[in-house]
Amino acid sequence: MLQLATLRNDTEAVKERLGVKNFKEIELVDEIIALDDNRKALNFQYDETKAKINAASKEIGQLMAKGQKEEAAARKNEVEGFKQTLAPIEEGLAVAEKRVAELLVRLPNLPSPLVPRGKTPEDNEEVRTGGSKPQLHAGAVPHWDLAKKYDLIDFELGNKITGSGFPVYKGKGAKLQRALIQYFLDYNTAAGYTEYMPPHMVNEASAYGTGQLPDKEGQMYHVTEDNLYLIPTAEVPVTNIYRDVILKEAELPVKMTAYTPCFRREAGSYGKDVRGLNRLHQFDKVEIVQLVHPDKSYEALEDMVAHVEKLIQSLELPYRVLRLCGGDMSFTSALTYDFEVWSAAQERWLEVSSVSNFEAYQTHRMKIRFKDEGKTQLVHSLNGSSLALPRILACLLENHQTENGIVLPKSLQGYFGSEMI
């Protein structure tokens, strides 16, 4: 959530940056400032009236001590009058504060000056590419056919048990999932990330803290009776570990990693983009999260991008790194890099990771702070996929397929226990 001081101190710059994100309700900025002006005026009236009440109450005590009962009674009548005027001021103040808060959460995070202008994924900037696209043998097929051929994933069975978008991994397919998860976690912990195993459901406060509410309410599965949400990513429970916590500066950076299943309704998705493992309602992902000093968050972002890039390189997959344009960024992000891996049989790029800096947008909501020489200020939060499994698995199967089977990259062979499927 943006801070009121940011809106007030540089109003036109705020509007300009919101324009980069193609935000359609720029007028909210002026509306919020006007509401806050009203809140400040009401707060001044409230404080002024309370001061009159306190001063009169003190005077009443003095008059009673002197035996001046009539004068004291007159002052009591004045106090009652002040109290009657205080009630509507309190009511107006509560309404103004609530309205300001309601409108503030409708403003997205401000994009970094590094964010390119644009409205669609076609406007994203390609930062660099890596690896080589494979030359597949004649008769190479997409991953959904490979999964069936080698009995790795049963999409029809998942549809029977739950519905489309809930595949069943079996045999060597299930084993490969476990191998990938363990490899990703070991890779992250070796880089100094502490592993967590968080809950897979969160309460409303947690979903609000990381920005899923109210922006993405319709994309989450909601357990209505208990008012809990199935997590769309481990980012939500992991970042909330430090909600309402004041850290010491020496404790920064905080580096966390977690494996969880992720649940997304993916409402409105259709067509070729949803076939096989391309887009699922339930999938596995290993996440990395950092809480850092605000002066070091962009340095941390570049470190996280390099971390994910080396992981993809170790899987021997062709990839590209994109800097997202304003129109393709998430509501909460200040700057995002996407990693896409080449799907050889489908001949298209598939997103496998997003690495983002949220600056203080999430931590302001969650009140995650640190003490710097006695001064308390907000930390910056960052997160990234390291990695999301479905499309990585799809690309591993497709890019590494041969006429005799699927050759696994060397980094996975020890975890899987074999060189090929």
C-alpha cells in the first residue's frame, strides 16, 4: 500500500508513475488527498475540543476546591456542550479514516523508473538470452504426449478425481517432481535461504498483507465457512511470517525459501495456453523471499535474478530474461523480471519464474519494520519463483527427449537416481 506522504509530497510524479502502469483511476490520488485534508481538519477539531474539555474539567476541580459551586456548575454545562459536539466529530473522523484506507488499497504500487512503458506482453524488454534451442529428432512430440508415452502424468485421471487443471503424477513422473523440488530447495538453502514449511491456507489479513486482497480475490480459492484462502503462492504465508515484527538492522537481509503446492482459479483461461502442464489450478513451486534494507533492495533484486538464472542454466534449458513493461506488471510490484524457457515441441516461450521488488508496498500493509539507530522504518520485500515446476517439467521433457527416452540434465541425475527416463 502506498503511503499518504508519498502522494502528498510528489503528487504529479505519483500520477505519472501510475500512468506507466496504465492505471485507469488516476483521479483517486486527488480524491485521497482531499479526504485526508478533511480527516486532518476533523482531527484538529477533535483535539481542540478535547483540550477545551480537559481545561474546563481542571477548572471545575479548582472552583469546587474554592467552594464556588455555581461557577463550577456553569463550567460543567459547558463541558457537556463540548462533549455533544465531540460525538459527531468522532463519527466523521472514523468515516474519513475508513474511506482513505479503502481508497489507498485501490492504488497499485508505483513502478520503478527502470520499468518500460507498454500495455501488453509484447512490450516487455528482452534483457538477455541463454542456452541453445535443441534440434529435436523427427517425430518429437509435446510434453503431454511424452507424459502418456512414458506413463508419467495422467491428465484424464485428475479430471475424474477433481477436474481439469489437476493432473495426477505417477511413477517416474512423481519421482521427477520430488527430485526437482528437493534440488531447488537444496540450491536455495546453499545460497543462504532458510527453509520453511508454511500452511497452505491463509487468513484474510495475510492475503491482504501481500496484496492478493482486494486485487485478486476472484483468482483465489476461498474456504467460505472458515474465511480462509488456499495460497496462490508460498510468497503469501512466508512473507507474513514477519507481519507486525520490528527487526534489528543487523538481522537484515532475511532470506527464506519454501516449497508449497499453489492453487489458482485461473478464471478466464482457455485455448492452447491451458493444454497439458501449461496452465494448472494446482501446481508445485519453490519460492524465495527476501526482506532487506530499503537502500539495498535493487541490489538484492539483481542477486535474486542471477540466482534464478544459474538454476535454469543448471537444467540445461534455453531461456530468456524479460523486464516487464508497466501494463504487464502485477498490482504490487515496483519492478519485475520474468524468466521464460523455450518449449521445443510447442515452439513457444513459457514463463517459469517472476522475480520482483515490491519496495515498501507489502511491508507497509504488514508493518514489517526495522530499527536503524533508534529510528523505525519499513523494510523492502522481494520474492521470486525458484522455480515453478509445471512448465519447467514440460520443457525438460520436450527439450531433452530423444528417440530412446528423456535424458535428464546432470544436475538432476543424482536426485532422480538415473540418467534418463
